[in-house]
Amino acid sequence: MVDLEVKIGGITLKNPVTTASGCFGYGLEYTDFLDISRLGAIFTKATTGEPREGNPSPRMAETPMGMINSVGLQNKGVDHFIEHIYPHLSAYDTHFIVNVSGSTVEEYVEVASKIDVLEKIPGIELNISCPNVKEGGMVFGTDPVSARKVIRAVREAYHKTLIVKLSPNVTSIKDFALIAQEEGADSVSLINTLLAMAIDAERRKPLIARITGGLSGPAVKPIALRMVWEVAQAVEIPVIGLGGISSATDVIEFMLAGATAVQVGTANFIDPAISLKILEGIIDYMERHGFSSVKELTGALEI
Ligand code: SIN
């Protein structure tokens, strides 16, 4: 028996394996494939103040060892979430963490305040890193002044665990992690997708209608790992690592680099039950290497 529990702010996760926003719906869509109650947490699809149609199609393209998306925060809005999704969540013994997005500081605050009163939601992930919208998202997360402003405003309005999801599309991601910490965030998650594009040479057209999108999948993993390492060296708050994780070995690498927990994203599109297979692999690794608590792995890289 190994101890898999980890803590992110005020949330105790039964294990460090969670699913990434935008790659696992609200979790409810996946109950035919796996027992979602075995997950450490589920990060929901991004939620905004008003419903959004998202970007025009095509908005997904496969690339070598990865994919580009330009979904554009399509969702039915926070009120729909509260009325139609939230009532179903209490049937499951895992944490649901709502990914909160918006175009303005006021919209972020509005969504966060509405989520604050929901008993079954112990935390939010503040999305200041979506690369697929004209306003909000990465526009906030790549400018230190705007990032500070939105994190500060949400921190004032939101009283539970606040996780800030960081953009890799900056020169120094640790500067943004430090801003999040200074403004009272309980954790940072990284990385969101890398701004990218793909071209169909035969048609001489972009593969994505909006031309650019966010790259995810194994192609980004070495970059994500480096960024998790840099951020974990710089901050005291727990780091949640993501970016191309598709095996237990990937998770171990992220934890050795300093992550306390991880999110599995794009790999869910290949195998919807991958996260629990990854969990089994982590237990196997711990047993083979004599670790009794998964916490011992965080930052245990030998240099
Ligand atoms: C999207 O909806 O475009 C993706 C969300 C994100 O990258 O945060």
C-alpha cells in the first residue's frame, strides 16, 4: 500500500492524477469508460459569464506528436453550469475544479463569485492563458500588469482554492508564477498550449480557420517539463504540471521536476481511460523504487 494523497491549497486530492480542462468535458461524459471517482480531480471545460459559440471550424488539426486546437472557449456559460451540470457532480467522489475564463476582469470576477458559493466546488483554475481569443485569456496571461490585476480582483472575490493556469507563450514563465503567488494564488498550473500553426501545402491554406491555435500533446512535453522545473524552483506554492503527459513515466518526470500533481490532457482523446492506467503505473513505479508516499517524488530530481 502506498500513500498517494497530495494537497493543493485547501484541497486534499486522493492521488496526483487529474484531468485537464477542455480535454475531459465535465467528467460526466466519461463515466462509461472509467470510474471518475478514482481521479484526484477533474478540471472542467472553461466557463465564461455568457454562452459562447467558439471559433469557426476547422478548429482542430493533428500535428506530429500533437494537435492544435482553436476552440475559442465554447461553453454554455456559468448559469448553465450551475443549473444543469453542477447538480450531477455530487454523485461522484472526486473534486471538480472549474476553469474560469472571461474577456474582462469584471467577467472573471462575476464567474468566480458565482462559483464561490457552490459547496461541491472546492477551487477554481483561473484561465489567463487561452491563446484562442481576442480578449481575455492569454492577453491577460502574457502581460504582467494585466495578469496581476485579474488575479488580484479574483482573489478578492473568491474565497476557496485559487489555481492560476499559466501561459507558456512568454519569455519567463516564472515571473508570472511569482505574480500569482504574490497576489495570493494557492497554486499554479502549467503549461497551457503553445501558440502554433499548421498549413495544408496542397490547398495553400491554414489548417485552422483562425490561422493560429494552441499546440498540445507529447510534442510539447520537454518544454512543459523545463517550465515546471523553472517555476518549482521559484515559488513556494504547489505546482500542477501538464503538457503532453501520456504515461506514468511522464508523470514521474513532472513530479521529479517539482510538480505536486499533474493534469492529463490530450492523451484522453486517444484513450479516455488513460488517466487511471497512468495511476496504476505510478503505484507500480513507487513500489519498484521503494517510495511509500507520492509526496516524496516532488522535486526529488538528483542533479
Ligand atoms: C479553447 O477553448 O480555445 C482552449 C482553451 C484554452 O486553451 O485555455
